[in-house]
Amino acid sequence: MFLRFNRRFKDGKEHRYWNIVESKRCAGGKVVQRQVLYLGEINDSQREAWCRVIEAFDEGAGRHTQLALFPADRAVPEHAQGYGVQVRLEAMELHRPRQWGACWLACQLYEQLELDRFWARRLPDSREGTCWQHILQTLVCYRLIDPGSEWRLHRLWFEQSAMADLLGADYGLVEKNALYRCLDKVLSHKAELFSHLRQRWQDLFGAGFEVLLYDLTSTYFESAPPDDEADKRRYGYSRDKRGDCVQVIIALIVTPEGFPLAYEVLPGNTADCTTLRAFLRKIEAQYGKADRIWVMDRGIPTEQVLAEMRQADPPISYLVGTPKGRLSKLEKALLVLPWQAVREGVDVKLLPQEQELYVLAQSRARIHKERAMRRRKLKWLWARLGQISAMDLEREELLMKLGAARAKARAAWRLVDVEVAAEGATFSFALNRKKLRQARQREGRYLLRTNLCGKEPAQLWQFYIQLVEVEAAFKTLIGRSATTPDLSPTRAAHRGSHLRRLPGLLSSRYAACTAQAIGARSHSQGRARQAGRRANARRTLPDHRCSHSDPEPLYRAQRRPKALAQAAQPRPAAAATAAYHRTRKAHSRPNQRHVVETSAPDPLIPLTFLFQLRKWG
């Protein structure tokens, strides 16, 4: 291991950012450098401390020494006298546990879906000998077994897996820049890949594609707004409550069984109601015309698009959620209709209207859940208003505190009448019982709208519940480790941040199976995973580089002397570090990264195959 720095010119000054790098020799004499730890911009004394850390410590002499290893059957050369060490090679044992079973199963699923044949014609090896097919297969298996960033795959996971043994490759397979470039190569074959997978799912499982679930989500970036007009990062409605950050919109179409058919990455300022028409054309162009049922949430379709779906040839069926404002218009007509039990705990009312059918469904479990949520928020808001009324505040402070309370409990705020005096810092509040009564009546009830007049109510309810499960899967599986852009601080060839493809969209029942089959680990394994993550904790993004004042060794053959441990400087306080970050960010140039859409086969592909095999026993 050794120290290496990267130069960066900012504000007319040269900055050096240091890394601890390990050289690995691969087949054909190729040397791949693996970044072990990112240190940031450090001073000379810190650099010397890190140099001592990566060297060996001689307890007898009390100092650090750089050692050279030589076989025991050969004499130490004269130039290595004093730091040469003879090693008995015949007595050495290699202990490197690797995960084998999961990697083998993932490779088998990959071959059963014939993805190896599909990519053989589209990803030939490069002139330098880079095997793009094996890199892609490694990425897919990694996302299935232990989802994470490409950077983590390069630094940590590959050495703990048996992918090198199964593919007959070495560490050169996960060279960091090759991982990113592979995703760029895959993107141009996205439509062909989905067509191939659709055919394989139909051949293997007899999967049907008559019902399509369509939903959207967003992921945000903590970066400066882009200057490039073609960049997809834009300000828009944030589902993550981060309106201060730029974002992108992710649209996905899946079947009720969890098979994805298409996805798109859209600009962050795209309105939900403008996306449906383009996806209808996309699915029709790629898979042909068919009698399909589209299940969507409210806010996605418009009246004009729904009219076009009804007038299409053949007509396109739909089942969509309806805004609660329409429930007020149909409330009188729905009151006289009887409830029909479709299953235990679920009742519906059917109201035909011209070419459509309105379905008012209520779930007792959902009623109890929403009622408990409303009571908790209302109780907190009522207590908070009482606290504010007892405070001695100026008018501006009063308004700010009321605004903060409203932002935290917006739904409960609608049930309380708050009146602020025209002059002075006083206000009064009272419970609006009429609105409370109306909210109680609508809790746990959904108004659905469809042109499937001949379907059973239980089937319509099941379709919509599957859409709710899709939304829950979005929240569960699109974590920050899945969609936050992976930015390598040493990636000079591609400074742009890549939006990695989705980790997979499963319904909740499949996600539960995934957690049991793949994610369940013993306590000791969980502790080992935490230790592995700590090795990655020191790496920070390029815009937030900071120096680390305590050079903690990564690898030590012997215990660290107490005197050296006491001499290590403590970490700076969190407040001082945050202030340092803000100061550096204010004086740095605007972020020049660009979001480009990248793609790789979704791990849902082999997952769904695995779950179907379970069903067959």
C-alpha cells in the first residue's frame, strides 16, 4: 500500500487530495490499483502520520519500518539488508472465506434467463481484453445478493464473494471505471432487454401481461442546480420532502407478479399527469396492441387521457384512484347504495356513471390505521398549540412557530380553526367538529374509477391493493443506498454522477420472501457487515472533502503501542466539521456533474425466477 494524490485547481490554487491505494497484480501482468481509503486534503504532518500507519511497527526498536519479503530458501539481497524479511512459503496458509452459494445460485438464474446468450452478441470484449459480459454478470449478481454501490463492489464486496472463481476472472474484473462504463454500454439495449425478458418469463412461467401497474417516484441530489439544459436534475415536487434539492423522476411499469416491463428516468420537474400518454405509446409500440388493464394512482391520468383510452381500438381498460373531492360530488348517490362484502374486512359500493363504474371501497384494517395516525397527529398539534399559547413571544416569532407546527402536522391542522389577532401576539384555536366528523367518515375509504363494468368488485379491489403494494415497495427498496448517485472521488475520466438502475420493484409479499431468503443473516454476520461498512465510512463526496486527523490503521499485524495510541489526535467536533464543510462549499466552484441515465438488468429478474421455483416446490 502507498499514498497517492490527485490534483485539482480551484480558485487559482492547486489542491491535493490523498488516498491510500493498494496495488493488485492480475493475470497477464496487469496491475489494478484498489483505493483502500480516501483521506481528502491533509497537511504534511498528517501525511507523515498516515505513512507511518501503512508501514510496519517494530516493537523492539520502537519505530516504523518498511519491510520487504523474500523466500526463506534465498539470501536477502545486500540492498535489502536491515528491512528484508525471509518467509517460509511452504508453511504459509491462505485463509480467505468467500460467499459461494449465493453467487452460484445467482449465476444459475442468470443462465436460466439466457442473459449470457443475450449479451454475448451485444457486449463483445474490448481490444484491451475487458470482458464486459462478466462485468455485467458480476453487477447483476451483486445487486441480487447484497445491493450497494459500484464503489462498494470495487472496494469490498468482490473480494468477499466467489464471483472471481465462478467466472474464471481476477480483481481486474471490478476495476472501478470499467463498472461505470459497463452501465453506459447496457443502456442502449434497454428495449431489447425487456422484450427478451418478457419472452423468457412467458416461456418459463406462463406469465401474463394483461394487468399493468404504473407508478412514479423521485430521488433527490444534494448538489448545486445544473447549468446544462439537458441535465435531468431539476427542482420539482419532492416526495421525500426535500424541495430544496434537485431531483429526477423514476417511472416504472410492472405486472402484479413483479415482472418489470419498462422504466424511464424523467426530469425532476415533470408533472405526473404528463407521463401516461407517452407510456401508453411506448408499451403499444414495444409489445403490440392488446387488451390490457392499467392500474394507476390518482394524479397520473387526466380526463383527456382517460377519454382517449376509452376510445382506443381496442379500448384500453383502466382502474385509477380518484381524488377525494370527487367523493363529495358523489356522496349523495353513494349514501343510498348498500354495502357489498367482497372479502373479510372489505366492503364496496358500486355506482355506474355513463361508460364508467365508481367503486367506493372501505377496509376495516385501513380505517383503524388511518384513525390512529390522525389521532396521534391531532393530539400532538393540540398540545403544541397549548404550549405556544403559553409562551411570551413577539408577533413574528408566534407566526413562525405556528407555521412550523402546521408544516409538521398539516393534515391535523385542517381540523383545527386557528385565529391570529390582527394586532399583537395572541391567537385562539378550537376544534372544527364538522371537519372532524367528515374526516372520520372518509378514513379507510377509497373511491376507485374504472371502465371495467363487467369485473367482479373483489377483483377490482385486488388490482388496486397490488398498486398500494407497489408504492410500499418503492419506499422499501428505493433506499438512499440504492439510488443516491455513486460518486468516486478519483474518477477523472467520468466526473458525471450516474443514476444507477433501480434495485428492483417487488410487491410486499415478495419483498418479505426476499428478506427471509437472502437478507436474513445471523448476529455475527450482521456485526461483520457493520465492520465492513465502517471501512467505507471515511470516504466523502468530492464536494465535501475533509481531512481526517486520526490516522487509524486499516491493517495491523500486531497491536498498536499504547504510547502511539495516546499520541493520536481526537476527531474534530461535529459542529466544527459541519462549519468547515459549509465554508469550503461556499468558496468552491459550482458543481459540474451531470446526471446521465444508466441501466443494468434488474435483480428482480432472477428474484422472480427464484420465487416461481419455490411455488413449484
